[in-house]
Amino acid sequence: MRKLLFVVITLLIVALCWYLFIKPSDFTVNFKVKTTPGTVIQTVKIWDYELEDSKIIAQYGFDGLVQQRTFQDSVVNYTYRFYEINDSITKVSVGIKDLNNSLYNRITLPFTTTDFKTKNAQEITSFFELLTTHLSQINVEVTGIEDSPATYCAYISLKGLQREKAMGMMKNYGYIGDILAANDVTFNGSPIVEITDWNVENDSISYNFCFPIIQSENLPITDEIKYKKLFPKKSIHAVYNGNYLTSDRAWYAILAYARKNNLDIEKKPIEVFFNNPNMGGNDLDWKADIYLPVVEKSAP
């Protein structure tokens, strides 16, 4: 009996020490959403960008993210963990830890509802509402394997963050189009963005903003506008509807599709845009075809 009592007391002490000193967070908020981890991550980053005294201090691929919030009397870490339930549902677990008052929180939380828990739970609720609103304004459908478009095009090379891509398009849409039109160049399709480099960790991209044209011998020559042929590539294709600011949500849907189907892909998306962002309108009426090239596996 004494031995059993000793074991029970030991386990209780170990559990208490883990709870007070080792447990990663003071408390946790969980929710599920019908989207991919990548889309949740990008929405966290947009939310963080708009907040005061907040920053992303770590990212672990598509598995996790740490956001640090500074309030009047404390610094609080939100540690997000993402679990793909299937190719359309993601479970989000947010561990919340006050770096200044963690021990006090762990002692008091089991017995009372504290301002710390109420305030930070409300913050996560605000984020969840923002995410839900965002998801209602976009639609992504992965259709399967298709070839990306083949065309000759005039293009300009740009760099920036993913969230800046649409602004880069809007800024240069008239510039490229006006020069080509002034020189009687014949257009041959909708504008294309060809991603040439994508850093998944810091969201930076390099890309070519392309206007499909009919090739001729009298194309205008400038320091910025260049010409090339885009060749078809076997790709996973998706249809995106929504504001072009967030067309990268289709990239993450394609990545999830590739993981589910054991397909290796090249992280260089190709996007075909069918609407002019400068004309405005209902975002859900905007359409883009999105392609991520499949890496062909060599025969054994």
C-alpha cells in the first residue's frame, strides 16, 4: 500500500512540475477551419502586419508559427500548430504563454477566469473571425493535372513579398500594355505571372509579369521589357476566384493536393489572370488559373 501511495504521490509531483515549469503554454485554444495550413499562416501574417506591437518570431515550415504580442505589462507568445485532418480541413492549436507572468497564470487559471485568459482568448477569436471572413471571399478548386499555357510574351521582372504581387501587377499593367499598344503589338491572351523563385519561409518571390503577344520582328526595345517563350509544363491545376492579392491561397491548395497524391512539384507557380485588378468589381467574380509544375520522376 505504501509503495502504491509513493508511486501516486511521485506521479502527482511529476505532473505538477510539468504543468508549472515545462508545459509549453499557459493555456491553449483549438479550432478547425476548411482550408490549408498555408492559408492560415498567410492570414496570421496579414493580421500580425496590421497589429501594433506584434511580430512573427519563428516559422516551422507549414507545421508551426510563433507570433509575439506586446501588451502593457507583458509579452505574450502565440504558438500556432497546424494539423491537416484531410486535404480540406486544418486543425489549429494556439498555445498562449505570458513570458512575464507564466507561473502566476498556471497557478490561478485552474481556479478562476483571469483577465489574461479572457483577453487572449478574445484575441484568438478575433483572428478566427478574420480568417472565416477571408475564406468566405475566396474559392479554390484543384482540378487535377493539366499543361501550363504555352505562349510568346513580353515581360518585366519584379521582386517582392507575396502580398505585394497584385500591387506590382497593377503598377505595371498600364506601363507594359501602353508601350505594346503604342507599337501596334498584337496581344494574344490574358496576363501571366511566372514565379521564378519562392521562399516559403519569408514569403519573398521573384517573378515575371508577362503579356502574351504575337511574335514579330518589330517589337519595342526598352531597358525593362524583355521577351521570351513560355513552354508548356505538366502541372497541377487549380481555379482561383477572389482578390488577386491572395491568389497564393491556390498555391497552398495545390501543395496539399500534391502531398495527398505523392506528387513532387516545382515550387514555381504560374498564374493566368482573366480580370484587370484596376477595374475593381466583386472579388469572387475574378478568376485565375494556377499551375504548379510536376517534377517528373526518372525511371528506375
